Amino acid sequence: MRKHQTLGVYLHAQGVSRRAFLKFCSATASLMALPPSAAAQVAAALAAARRPSVIWLSFQECTGCTESLTRSHAPTLESLIFDAISLDYHHTLQAASGESAEAARIAAMEENEGEYLLVVDGSIPLGNPGYSTIAGMSNLDMLRETAGGAAAIIAVGTCAAFGGIPHASPNPTGAVSVSEIITDKPIVNVSGCPPIPVVITGVLAHFLTFGTLPDLDHLGRPVAFFGQNIHDRCYRRPFYERGQFAHTFDDEGARKGWCLYELGCKGPTTYNACATLKWNEGTSYPIASGHGCLGCSEPDFWDKGSFYTPISAGLWGSRETLIGAAAAGAALGVGSALAARARKKKARAAEEAES
Amino acid sequence: MTLLDFARGPALQWSLIILVFGVLWQLLGTILIGVKKDLSKPRRNTAVRDGLATIATRSLPEHQFEKKIRFQHFSGYAWHVALFIAVLFSAPHILFFESVLGFGWPHLPNGIILVTAAIALAILFALVIRRLSHPVQRLISNADDYISVIVVIVPLVTGMLASAHIGARYETLLAIHFLSVEALFVWFPFGKLMHTALTFPSRFRAGAAFGRRGVKA
Amino acid sequence: MTSLDGIAVKVESATGNVEPLLHEIRHALKRVADGKEGTVIDLRSLPLAPGEEERIEAFLGEGEVRAELDTFGATVFQETSYAGVWLVTHRNMKQAVLTRFIEVTRTPELLKSQRADIERGISRLEDALAASSKVERSRRESVAGQEIKDSG
């Protein structure tokens, strides 16, 4: 596909029928969490869409986000979307290496100045620049250089969106999120560890379809996918209301599929689409598989105490401090009572002396 | 650190430290202060029995005033019972107590807790309106009474909102609920909420002293 | 234990979303009967407990028509036992379900032949006819040539 050809013309030339294209569009509308009635609108927009250049940078990360995306359950859809974009640079997926890989990035940047989409996974270390480098260039420099000419940035995964696991206390590398460095570009945070693959492609599809970024919440995440918490969309919610909880992972309640709140489920404070989109070809999601939500799409999810501590429990240091406070309080109480007695005795003595 | 992390972490820790410190200070300071030795000959030597009897008799409305104080008396009971059910038998609360005390107990369904909390809130509002409209009650009320009522009302309201997910995002509601309870913890030892700890000891002491003089307490 | 079925898990679950969905279908069907436009419900947009989708399917049952579209993987259009209520399942080339819709309409949009495809069909048909008449003509010409040769 030539860069300035529209997707409609391209698909027509490939012999893709209108009916097949409409099937693709209704699946894409569903992917973007749009109502089914939006499929026609998507079709019209996609037919006229031009192929954007995408540069994908990977910093302090585990490649889990790329794994999630490439193993996603809609390969034909993904391949079409990837056909529809021009992925000009991606460490893990590109064939080129060394100088020629970097040359591809520079070429894509120059050719599409101000128009390309930058996707970032991984956090950026602000400590020693040597903690993470690519072709001798620090992550910070590469991000700044590449973000300069980008139309928008998609921060994929909790590391790029909020710092993620590298940012976990004590944050040895001084890891930060993309938005802490780049402040003059539109940024979409697609958080999750990893993010739901269809959410990544959903955001790409939105950009491809409408040429704009979707509506975002206060943490910069697309509202269509992160607008509701797991708890509100959870099929186990009725058990919460009825007060039916699993107390351990193998008790009666666990076997009956009751609510996992007591086992530390972070569903009530976690915003993501797992409960409806689900994972592994729509098979399941953690709660449906019997484990509470870890809250992986929220900032600092790694530093919120144990995954198995219920969210209504305190996250506090020790009982020893309370015992200390009790001892100090008791000492002060006894002391003040004794002092008061002494004062009274003295006053009485003075009274007697006077009389 | 998010508001919820702050509320569940340092704010909780410090409010509990103040609560425990303050309660023991106030309690021991009050109990050990001692009273002037009564040199008179006791009419009877039944101090413990008289003390316990007074705890019981003052827990029922005084016969002569029964008509006048019936509403006040029984709405007070209903308020306390409803509050205790909502506080002690809500599943999230028990998990909280378990995290502080190290043990838990069975809970009631959410729906029952919500209804109980609503009843408690309605009674408390009625009592506050009465306090404001009744000339004598208004005269004997001071800032302490109103602050104590507010620090109890706010956790009740925020708890119900958090439970029903109304008004804001759950984590915000939960954080505000935590913080409001922490405000209660901090105020508790220094205001009239200390009646929780002092009601029965003071009834006992009054009963014992009156009994010594052969007077009905 | 060799199979997951061997674990004594008996999930009790109900989101309470099944009945409202069925009522929504009833309202949508009435609108179609009144000549108004149809409704499409994306099953992925609803939180459903394990087994609830199957419950919906079982409740709706299977009707007279079943059509299959073969493009980027199979799409099955199954009319349910309630005429006008269709269960549309889009699959990808690996047979994994992409999306599932309940379409309440006389005929699902994708079953209809599309104008662009019809137009393309016309030009292909014209090309094919032109090509075949060309072949026919050349065959006739060669036969005629042969006849002339034979008679000559």
C-alpha cells in the first residue's frame, strides 16, 4: 500500500469485497467500544483513511506488551490494522538491526514530520543514562528526539503510562512515565500489565479511523475502555452485594465462584475493560479464573501492599507503634492523675496551714 | 501517593496512634485522679452492688419522667444499636478490624448494612433537630456536642456513598470515608465521644457514692 | 486429576443481565414489526457471567435460516426461533470469535449483497461475457476457416 493511498482504494485493489470490509468495520467498531450503529460511520471514515506511519520505541520493559499484542485473539483484524499502518520501527518485530534500524527510524521521522504516531512501551530511567540505551543513545534522548515530530504518543503498558514495575519502590533507576517527560504532545495512556491487546488495537483503530485520539480520563486513558471499574462490570458483583465471599482460594465460596473482595481483589479501584473484553480469545479474565484483580492498570499498583490485602484494610506499619502509643498514653494518664493528686494535697495542706 | 494510599497508610497510622494515646491518657487520668476521702460513716457497705445497680437503673427511663423522655431514650438506644450493627457487621469493616486487631467475625449482607446505616442516620438527624429546637437541650449543648455529631455523621454518609458507588469514583469515596473515620479517631479522646468509655464507670461511681449515703441514685 | 472437569467447581453466578436483554429484544422486535428500524446489540459490551451467553442462546433457540459468510474467517447468521431475531457470530481465520451481535431485523445487513460488490460484479460479468464472446467468435472463425479449407 502506498502511503498516500486511502485504505478503501487499497482494499478494493486487493480484491476485498465490500461485505468483507463491512465485517471488518463492525468488528472494529466493537473493538473501539462503539455502539454497533457506528459501523457505517467507521466504514466511511476508514475507506477514506490514509496510512499513518508508526514508530514504536521500547525502553525499560519486558516485551510483555508486544507479546500481548502479537498474540491477540483477532489476528486477521490486527493484520489488517497493521496493513493499514506503516510500522516503520519496532525493535522486536523489525527485520533490520544496528545502523540500518536506526536509519529507518530517522527516515520515518523525516518523511512524516509532524504526522507520525509514536508508540512507547517501557519506562524511562532518569538516573544513570547508561541504565538503558539503544544504539548508544539513552532512552531519554531517544524519546525526546522521536517525540519532537510526532502527531501524538500512545504510551502502551503501565510502565510507559505510569512508570510501572521499574518505578516501584525504591525505584533504583529513577524510572518515570512518558508523560513526565513529554508535556507538549497529546498522550494516550493504554495501561495494563500487559494491556488488553484489543485495547491497544482499538486505540490504533480510533486514530486510523477518525484521525484523532479518543476521549481520555483524568489519567489520560481512553474512557471507552477505562471508564468503568472492574467491580462495577464484574459478574461476581451480586455476591458482593449479598455478602457472599470466598475466604480462601479453596473453600466453598471459592468453588461456588463468590466475590473475591476478602482475598484482596482490587476490582473496585481498578479501571479497565477486562470484565467485558476478557482475555485469551474472550475466554476469561483473572476474576473469572478464580483470582482477584491485581489492579495492574492503575498507577503504583506494585506498591499498594500485598495483592492479597483487602482494599478496606489499612496499609500501615506495625502494631508495635500502637502498643508504644498505648504505653505513652497510659504513662501520661497516670502521671497527670498523680500530679493532680499532688496539687490537691498541696492545696489542702496550704488551706490547713492558713486555718 | 494517591489520596486513598494516604488515607489507608500514614493518616490511618497517625490517627490510631492519637486515638490509643488519647483514650488511655483520658481514661487513666480520670479514673486515677481519686476523690476526696469520705470521712462519714457509710449507711451501708454495698458499694459494688449499688454501683452495678445504678448502671442498670440509669439504662432505663426514670419512671417519673418516662412520658417526657421516652422518645429521647428509645431513639438513643435505636441509634446506638443501628450504629453498632453498621460498624461491626459490615464485611469491609470486619476486614479492616482484622487488619488492625488480627481477628475477624461473621458479617451481614451489604443490603442489611445499608438499611441499618440509613436508619441510624435518620435517627441521628432527628436527635440533632431536637437538640437544636428544644430550648433546654440547646442551652446545655456546646461546640463539643456538635463537633461530636458531625464526626459521626460524615463517616456514616461517606460509608453509604462508598458502598453504593454514588457521587464520585469508588477510590475517592473510600478515601474520604477513611479520612472521615480518622477525623473521628482523632476527636474521640478529647470530646464527648469519650462517653463510650466513661458512661458505665461514671454511673458505677455515682451509684456507689450515693449508696454509701443511703440515697437512691 | 486429568481434567479440569474433575475439580469440584460449581459456579453459581448470575449478573441479572439476561432478563433485561431478552426484554430489550422484545421491544426491538415490536419496533421492527411496526416497520421501524432494527437494533443491533453487541454481546461483548455486556458483563455476562460464565454460562449466561449460553443461556441467552438456549432461550432464543434455532430458527429456520442459517447462513454462512466466508470472508476473513466464517461469519454465521443464525435466525433464532423468534423470526426477526438473529444471532450473528463473526469469527477470524483461526475460528476464534471476534464479536457476537444480536441483530433484530428482517435481514441482517451483511447478508444483503452490497452495492459496491454488485457494481464490481456487473463489470466482471461484462468482462467475462466479452471474453467469452471473443473466444466464441475466434472459435467460430477458426471453424469457418476450417470449413472453407475443407471445401476448398
